[in-house]
Amino acid sequence: MLRITLICMVLLHLGCSQPTAQFESSNYKLVWSDDFSGNTIDSSKWITRHKDKMHGKSRIRKSCTTLDGKGHAIVKTQLLPNESEVGYEIESGMIATQGLEAWKYGLFEARIKFESHPGHHGAFWLQSPVYGKVKDNFTASGTEMDVIEYFGNRSLSQNVHWNAYGSKDKRAVGSGNLKHDVLETVDTEFHVYSLLWTPEINIFYIDGEETWRTDKAVSHHDEYIILSLLANKWEAVKVKPENFPDKMSVDWVRVFQK
């Protein structure tokens, strides 16, 4: 068993894992991955993004993203009692390859079991390091690509955003609420969510099956990966304290390129 495990690890390191997304992938090789082995987040691959700052209605805490020792990253939302009107602050996890690794084009895949309750949304997404730093100029700023977002109420979507963060002409295109069989087990089983990003188009997949595509606002910038479980203003009012803490689990993340 040990020998088989070691062989599998070597093959993964050499880029021999195959994409889940169904497309002509023979020219694509594994260039980066994390299977979340061990007991602590690999600091050579991930940072805590916006550590101790507010993102929407969430305070981002390093302690809200951990490994469970079974090969999963656990991204958590918890409520910290305080003296505010609602009686708590929302603390959430968000990690990113920001400042460590970024890629231009490729196939991005993650195997995720999402959170169960409304009041926050889990996401696997990409963003340009200069996103929003130049307003109303998509070419200069790049995009945000939401490989998948899940809002805890059987609402699952895939999106591309551009001209955000202070731009007058904020724009987005998206799949809308996906009607997919995965919704039956989105928070009880792991599923693979994928984005094939080429210079011409973005194609999105769930468990290898294409679910949505768009050729609008295709980014030509390097982009980094983000895993998060966050509460926006409109979500936070749906928080029921008895349902928290809540979590999403990530089995692995992989990047393939030509």
C-alpha cells in the first residue's frame, strides 16, 4: 500500500494526473496542485487573503482555514459573540495563491463539498493582481472569474466580472442559477468544479460536464486562485446563529496548462 501511495505521489508531481473536464486535453499537463496533506496549510502555496480585514460582512481570520488531517482543507464561517446590536461578528476563511503563484490561461479544477446554510457563500475563483486598480478599463485591469459560487440555498452559479471596485461601468456575465443534478448533494458530497480559460473563451464544468461558456471579457492577465467562504451584506441578514459554525471542504486544487 505504501509503495502504491508513493508511486501515485510521484506521478502527481510529474504532472500525470488527468483533467476531469471533458475536452481535448492531451496537450495539457499538471503544473501546480495541492492535495492538502499534512496538518497545516502549505505557506509556500497559500496566504490568508485580507487577513484580519473585513470582506463584505466577514472578518477574515487565518484560524478559519485549516487542514483536517484527512487530506481536506476546511474553510469555515463562525460567529464571535460581541456587544453589537446583532450580538456577534462573522469570522470567515479566505486563502489565495496571491503573491505566490499566478497563471495566464489553463484548466483550473477543485473538488469541493460546500457549506449547508444560507448567510454566506462558498467560492472557488480567480482574480487578476491588478483587478480594480485601474477603473473602467477591462484591458488594463483583467477580470474576476468565479469558477463556482454556492449560496447555501440551492443556488449555484458561475460568473465573470470586470470593471469592478469603484468603476462606473461595473459589468458581469453569468450562468444564472444553475439547474444541475449536483444540487442534490452539493453540501453532502464532493464534486469537481472546473474552468477552461483560453485566449478566446472561458468554459465552465461540473463533474466534467460543460455547464456554461462565455467569450465576453476574456482576461489576458495572470490570475491567482482564491478559496473562500464569505458573507455579503444581503446574506448576513439570513444568518441563523444556531446553524453556525458552517464549513466548506476542499479535497484538492489542480492547474493544468499546455
